Amino acid sequence: QVQLVESGGDLVQPGGSLRLSCAASGFTFRASQMNWYRQTPGKGRELVAAITSTGDTTRYADSVKGRFTISRDNVKNTVHLQMNSLKPEDTAVYYCNRGGNWGQGTQVTVSS
């Protein structure tokens, strides 16, 4: 079955960096667009970043452009989200997504 397992969430100070990872299995990873979403209490999930199956095209939410970078490794079946210059408003649970499949989420907290 499809499995998406996120890791890398942590507590970090404003201006800091984190790298999230998602290990994928149970489907043809190299043929799938992959996405990162985030969710805060009381709000719906927001698309943060997306990457095409080959990795040649990416897109980002306006709120993270220039600070976050999505990448993938089609050999290791992993997708990453490098987050720099983190702000308190980036605090959320971050989810790896492929179509209707979701990981369990990883908590990112940005606070001094």
C-alpha cells in the first residue's frame, strides 16, 4: 500500500532553517508529482510546494517563495523541503502528499 513518512520537523528560532523529508513507497514514485502541504489549527491545508515527476518544474505558495525549496530523489524515492529564513507564521503541521495519499505529518514550530 501507499506509504508517505515525513520527518525533520522541530522547534526552531525565527530566521532558522529546517529540512523536511518524505520517504515514499507502494507506488511508482518517479511517475508521480509530489506536494508539501501545511495546516494550522482551525485552517484548511495549504499547498506549500509542488514538484513534477521529473523534478524539472516546481511551484510555491507566494508566502514561501524565495525561502523554501522542494526537491526529490527518484532513486531513493524521497522528496524534501528545505526551509530557510523561517518565520513564526510558518508554524504548522507539514504533510507530504501524492494525489489522495497523505503522510502522518511532521510538526514545525518557529518560536523564540
